[in-house]
Amino acid sequence: KTSNPVTVTLTKDGGSPQTVSLAENGASWKSSPINLSLPPYGDGIYILKVTAKDAFDQETVSELEFTYDQASPVIDNVKVNSAPVSNGQEVFSKTGAVTVTGNIVETYGLKSFTITSTDGTTPNVDSTLPSGSSFTKTWNPPLSDNRYNIEIKAKDKADKDASYTVKVVVDTKKPEFVTTSPTSDENIKFAGALASPAKP
């Protein structure tokens, strides 16, 4: 038996291996806790390498690759029909042809991504993962006149998530007069009401 038959190293993103200190307990070896949030570690792709060597210098090597991802994904640069919108903003569209675009910032890949639109009844869910760092969603057929809550959600492979909400009011109809009536005054006046106000 050698004095140190087992060695363990951690290598981040193809950099220099960091030796992990071990404590011997009979035939077992155990490392001290490693805080990956502190230097020289941090977010990244790691290779954990364990090497065991016998008295004749014969080695057995086992490697494990894993990702440490402390940061949540970020959804930004969101636009509705090419117009920038902030999180929670309400916008108006005079056509039902609504397109939402934006960017996703996530270094190590997404686990899930959804864009859900609802008019207060049945939600419409699109769970297509973006092919890159941007996304586009166009509703086909176009949205009918109503108020819609559009929620964008992203979850990374470490189950950290982000969300972004936009409220869209689709109003394709012109306002209409439903009543007109002159008053019996010396100065003629007209009163009436709009059938479909453009804004609440």
C-alpha cells in the first residue's frame, strides 16, 4: 500500500487542475467540502478526476463532468411588433398580427422555455426551445379582439428560472356611435355613446 493511493482533482473549463485535499478513514477517503462559489472556482464546466494507484503503480482513473451554474437566465430586449416593452407593460395593437421577440442570456443552456398567452380562459402555450440566444413568437391565426396576458418563462439546467410578462390589448374595430339625439335647446347639442372605445 502507498502512503497516498488516491488523488482527486477538479478542473474548470479546461484550466489548471486543482488538487482536492483528502482525509483517510481506514480504507476510505473523503474530501473536505468545496465551496464552488469562491475563487478559484465559480460558474463553469468541471471535470472531477479520481485516480487510485496500487503499490505497483498501477492506476485506475474515473472522471465525472458536471456544470456549476449559480446565475439565473436573463430575459431582455423584449419587443412587441418591433416596439420595446418593459416587464409588466401594457401595449395596444390595432391588428391581431402580434409578434413578440427578445433575447435570452444563459451560458450553459436552457432546460425549458415557454411563451403563454391567455385571455382569461384557456391558455395557449408554446414550449419550443430557442435555437440560439433569441426568440420569436408570432400568433397564427392572429389574435382576436381582447386583452391578453403574455408570460415568457425560461429555466436553466440548474432549475433557476426567469420570467417576463407583457399585456397586449388587441382592438381592430373603429369606434361607432350607437345613439345620437339632439336636445330641445335653443343651442343645438348632440349626445351619444361609443360602441367600442379604443381605450378603457
